[in-house]
Amino acid sequence: MGRIDPNDPEYERKLHQSMKKIWVYCEECKEKYCLANPCIHHLPDGIKYDIRRKAYNKKVKESLSVDDTSRQKKL
């Protein structure tokens, strides 16, 4: 009843629903996240999460390489 049976055809859905109820605090983000949608610092291994991790790393690299033109003096 309350247990999740891995042989059940609804296993993925039930597992995802139970993971939505578990909240954890991330020290790096300074906010809470649920296990169904983990923060970027706590992503598990897997292709789906590798894509998300690569997109985050690309975004960080681009933000570091962009020159801030607002500091330049006008001539």
C-alpha cells in the first residue's frame, strides 16, 4: 500500500511523486530544492542531467567572458 513496488507499471510516476515531497537545503545556492528537481550542484548522474549541467556551465562561462561596457568612459 504505502510501499513503492519496482515491478509496478506506475513505478516511475509514484517514485517521482514521492521525490517531490522530499526537500533538502543547498548550502551553495542558499535555498531549498526537492529531489524531483535538484539544484545544479546536486544533480545525479545521467544523460538528462548531463545536458542540464553542460548548459549551466556554458552559461557561467559566457557570463564570465562578457565584457562589461558600462564601465567604459564616454569620449
